[in-house]
Amino acid sequence: MKDNLEIPIEVIKEICKQSEMWEINNPRVIAMLNNIFKCLKDDENLDEVSKETLIHIVFSNLIIYSRYKII
């Protein structure tokens, strides 16, 4: 399950580049998301299933807000 907890920064950058919104396609947002993923992965109080679930939720939202016009 550890492999599912790694989201490389290159992947985050590529997804953010797909967005026309400067709020997402922004170096600070990329760094913030990278840090969120690292914090979730390294958290000692969460079990592996919870970590994976939270990482997938954040990652899914990144994809949704990068690719689709949300009203």
C-alpha cells in the first residue's frame, strides 16, 4: 500500500499545468499540494488505509479543479 501514498511532484506539476486558472497553475499551489501529500504520508497518527483515502481525496480534487470548469 505504500506505493499508493507517493505522488511525485512532477505529476502534481503536470496536472496543475492542465488548468487555465492561475490559482491552480501556480508554483506556490504546487508546493503546497506537494507538502500536503508528504504530511499525510508521514503522519504517524493515521493508519495506512486512512492515509491512502485522504491522499486519493486530495488528488482527485486536484484533478477535478484542474481539468473542469467548476461553478
